[in-house]
Amino acid sequence: MLFSFEDFVLDSAGRELRCGEEIIAVEPQVFDVLEYLLRHRDRVVSKDDLFATVWKGRIVSDATLASRINAVRAAVKDNGEHQRLIRTIPRKGVRFIGSVCEQALTATTIGDLSPLPSDRPSIAVLPFANMSADPDQDYFADGMVEEIITGLSRVKWFFVIARNSSLTYRGKAVDVKEVGRRLGVRYVLEGSVRKTTDRIRVVSQLIDARTGAHLWAERYDRAADDFFALQDEITLAVVGAVEPSLREAEIERVKRSHPNSLDAYELVLRAIPKVSTLMPSGAGEAIPLLERALSIEPDYALAHGFAAWAYHVLFQRAGKRDDVRSSAISHAHQAIALGRTDAMALTLGGFVISMDEHDRVAARRAFESALAISPSSAFTYFLGSVAQAYAGEAERAIEWGQRALRLSPYDSLAFFAWHGSCIGLFMLGRYAEAADVERRAVRASPGFSNFHLLLAASLAKLGEIDAARQEASRVLALEPEFSIGKYWAPLAMPPQLSEPLSDALRMAGLPE
């Protein structure tokens, strides 16, 4: 959405606040507070509303909230004395009182009902059925669809049918296969909304339009205390869940296709599950596929991104060779340079630059750009959690891990969130929590030595030396030439992580 007020424009998709030609720099939480006030300008917003929406229920102080409100006022040239735009309502909250023009950002426009190119995944979000007794509740169902379409449109690697095309099916019994043929889409998202006096139920499901198979479904039951906050919450959850479901479905589709029909896109999809094993063997199989994709499309940002990740795996887990590291970094920079509108490419580039080149500032910029494009990208939060952890950003690593798991709790990459959170908890001295979290990562990926390593360190700090030594033995079984010194060198950890970790690993019996 675009919100215009006085000389300002807030772009919720691009996450920019502009005054004329000037882009005003604001912190992410300050931006979120302002956007929430603009969206809910028809009522007083309480501090509990802001805690629940901006901080996702995380406990923060009233002083923190007050500082963010003051920062919002400063950004829009208001202040607590005049309250020209943002008025404080004593004992109730705050309200945006300025005149606002709101304009919806349209989803990817394909034009009438002409089919989309068959070599890219595509989706139509059908009107959600209003299951309430009150027909006036249609607007809530329509608003839900609009928000989901806008959210999905931020994920740049698939097409989303514009709302006007999908609305032609309002109130009709549909055959999803026929919808797929008419709209030229591979997937259909449909759902229903039921609202009573004090409860709201939303049901949504993702369907393969070619086979009719159900790929993902979820039901949300909530109290109807805050109509619009609930809409935002469900939209975030749906977008976060649908994106990985689509990715997995596409991977399975390509596995069944004939190899001679593969183009650059399909070659990348074939490579993704191999890279995602995080095993050198899988990375080694993925690289030829990715190089073939790049020979077809040299400027394919996502292919560069996954190539960077594949070379990163080989560097970190198969010999620490400088030439392999150089290849990882080169592809990472290409992914960022070419992928300015591709959240996944930016994420992969940022992750590898952080882990292998150790340019934490450039990596942070890449992650922030990815989230500006796709705020519901669990993939960005998963990899970003680990990158932030090894950069010494303990609280941010934990926060990003939690966000990733909220967006996609059953994701195959969940071990990234657990590992990143473990490192953050370890740096904060919360060793029992760190051990509990890392056990989950170990169960998810028992062949990854770093997970056993952090579990050994956490157990050692807890004084559970025998258990720590057992985990250390598993590290040596997976990496017989492991030493603490060799471990640090390619990661360039900051002292707040490397020093307590070194002590703990010595306690666990690992060699220098």
C-alpha cells in the first residue's frame, strides 16, 4: 500500500518513507509503528496493539515504545507538544489524525486471462468465501485476499494473478483444474472466512491446479477483538507458509519431468534440494547443474545465489580451499548485483558474504533488502539467523530464528533457526536453553558437525562434561582432522563468541 499525507509518502511494499525526493532513514520498528498507525487511523491504537503487532508479543518496556513513538513523530516533523499528526489519547493510546490518501499496490499484472509462461510457477488467489450470516462481511474476505496477493507479489520468483482476474470467480463453485487452465496458473489458493460476534475463523488451502492435489492447508481461529490486526496476522502466516510450500511443490514437479526439457530455471530447481543437504556430496552434484543454468542465462541471479551456497558448503566442509572460497564469494556478489528484486538471491548472497568473506555490513544490507522485498521470507530469517550469530549479534540471531519458525514452523530448514538461536543463547550465557535448542538441530541434521560442536560447548558450560565429551567424539567422527584453531580460521568469529566457545571446547576434550 501507498499512504500519502502532507508531503510524505509511505511505501509499505518497498518499506520507504519519502518526503518529496528525499528518502527518510528510519529504523525498521519505527517504520512498522508508523505503518500500523496509518493502517488503523480510524481508531485509537493501544500500546498492547503495538506490542502484539510490531514486537510480535515480545516483552519490551514502555520506554522503548515511547522512544519509537517519538522517533515516528520526528520522522514526520511532528512532536509531542503540537501533536499535529499523531495525537496521544491519555490512558488509551495514540491515533494518527492527519489526512491520508491510501492507494493499493497491484499484484503482478498479466493481462486479461492469457496464460502465463509455463516454465515459471504461477498462482491465483481466489475470492475467499464469506461463510458468515452477514453478507456485509464480504469486505473482510476481500481484504484478506487483497493482502495475501500483495504479500505473495513480493516473492519475486513466481507470478501472481492480479486480483481483478481472480475476482471473476466470486460466489461461484469452481473446478480448480478449469481455473488453472483459464488463468494459466499452476497453483490456486482458496479459502473461506466465518465471522461471528466474537470469533473469526479463516480456512485456506493451496491446490495444484493441474492435478487437484492439496499441497498445504491451515485453519485459523481467533478472537475478533481487533479485526484488522487479525487480518495482518493471518496474511503474514499464509504468505510465510505458502512460499515454501510452492518451492517444494516445484522441486517435486521438476523431479518428474524429462531431463531433456529442462531450462535454466528447472536446472536450478533440481540443484536446490542437493545444495540444501549441506553435504559436500550434494553441493558437488548441484554445481554442474547450476553452471549449466548459468551457461543458458549468465545473469540469472538465483542460479548465482545457489552456486554461492554450494561452493560455501564445499569450502566449509570439504578442505577449506581458497579457490573454492573465491568461487563462493564471486557468485555471492553476482547474486546481489543481479538480484535486486529477488529476495532469495539477495539472502543467499548476503549469507555467503557474511560467512566466507566476513563483510558483515554488506551482508546486513543484503538481508535488509531481501526483507524489504519480501517481509514474510522465512528463508531470509533462517539463513540470516546463522549469519547474525557468527557475526556476534546474539539477540538479533535469536530474534531472527524465532521469526523464521513463526513464519514456517515445519520448514525443512528449521535447523538454521535452532543453530543460530543456540549460538546467540550461548553468547548470552543461557547455556541450558542453548543446549535444548541445539539438540533439535542435531536431531534434524545429525551429520552436521557444527551442531554437535555447539551442543558439546553448551553442555561443557553446564558442567555436564561426560555428555559434552560424547558430543565432541561425534564431531571427531564426522571430521577426524578437526581442531579448534582450524575451526576459527574460516569463520572469523568475534571475541565475544570465539573466546567462551574455545574454552568450552577445550573442556569437552577437543584438540587445539
